[in-house]
Amino acid sequence: MNLISARRRALQGALFCSLAACALVSLPAWSAQQVLRVSAIPDEAPTELQRKFAPLGDYLAAQTGMKVVFTPVSDYAAVVESLANGKLDLAWLGGFTFVQAKIRTNGTAIPIVQREEDARFTSKFITAQADIQSLADLKGKSFAFGAPSSTSGSLMPRYFLQQAGLTPEKDFKNLAYSGAHDATAAFVASGKVQAGVLNASVWEKLVEQKKVDTSKVRVFATTPPYFDYNWTVRGDLDPALVQKLTQAFLQLDPANPQHKDILALQRASKFIPTAKENYDGIEKAALSAGLLK
């Protein structure tokens, strides 16, 4: 190889490297992160959570160009810890779980969107007992909450019970924690407890799917509305990716057949922006119930 050819090759190599560097710079910052790691609080059976998330996961993958991996967890605390330790990027949280995540991450966890329904969420008190017609009738009865860290299956119902003058540990004959909303319905239907409470969304789904016999199990009280579920990202996630994810949720349109199916599985009419301040009331309720220090 002569000197001129060598110099030409060297210049071509330098030009190629320069172009490659420019191409890398032009890629979104999150492209270096190949996988979007997602999970959710286990407020329903793991198989149900995965079924509900699958189409949404495919949609988020298309919107971000990333591989989306959903990993179910065994309990609520695991989601909070995984966000705090950087093992999750995006998580479906209840209002109280978000408050816990905010505290655990020193305020860095960011709620990005909620379902429109979550701005006025409620819980349903259910029973199969003819002699239970109001909250006052629960005194001396056996009762089931969902998971201890559940906003709609434990915290807010407990708060409203206290407002009605009932202290669960003192006034109920027996107190159980079923672990999930659908499990609470099963507890009541089987007679394991005389009454229980679960969120309105799961109750409506169980009724629609005929997984609960409403000739036997009925709603006898409903809580006042409160803020609940949201999608939260870890605080150090790339801001451009956070924006991309936020827009992806907000662009879900019920008029689009594909989007309609995604929204139906999420039991959402649409997603709307949310903010940390929306959950201040839940934090106050948790403090009042002695669940936060």
C-alpha cells in the first residue's frame, strides 16, 4: 500500500467514526436503555395483572422503541423498594403506595398519569348477611380488608370507618386481610367473613364477568370519593423518556379500536395528567390511621 492510499484509508476511517458518533448523538438519550422495566402493585391475581398489561405493554413498546418487560411482584412493598433501588422504571401504584414510594425515594418518584376515574375513586363495602345494612351494623362482625398497603382495600375504607366511629381492631369480631380485592370478594362469598371492602373498579369487573353472585353478595355502603391509582416513574429516569411515556398514555383514544381495547382492560375512559399534590389527602389519612410516622 502506498502512502497516498494509506492516508486515504485513514481519512475514510476518521470520517466513518465521526458520522457514527453523530448518529449516536442524534439518538434519544433513552436508547441506551434497551428495556423498560414495569410492574404493578399486586391488588389482583398475578395472571390477571399480566393479562391486563399485555396490550398496553405492546403499545408502550411501539411508542418508545424499547422492549417492555412486566414483572409481577409478591407484595406492595416490593414495588416501592424496586422503584427506590432503580430496579423498576415504571409502576402502577395505588394512592397510598405512591405516598410510601414518595417517602422511600425522598420525594423523587414522579406520578405521571392517572385514569380519569382515579380522581373520584371509591370503595365498596360488601356482605352476604341480611342483618348488615349500614356501617354501624358491622360492629361485632367479622370483616376483611384487602392488602394492608392498599389504598382502596384498606387505608381509605379504614379512614371512613373511623369517621363513622368504628375502630376495626376494637369493634370487629375478627379482622382479616385477604391480600387482594378479588380475594376479598371470595372471602365474603364463601362466608369466611361476614363483610369486606374492595375497590369499585374490581367489584364492577367481577359483576360484569359474573364472578360474583349478586343475588347473595351485595354492596351495602360506598365511601366518599378520593384520589387513587397512578402510573409512577422513578425520579432519575431520563426526562425525555418520561415525557414520551406521559404522552403515550395521554394519546390513548377510545375512538381508536386498538386503544379502546387497551383502555377497557385498564378500566379507564382515558388517562389524564396527575401530580404529587393530589395524594396529600391520602397521606393525611395514613398519618391519622397511624400507618405513617
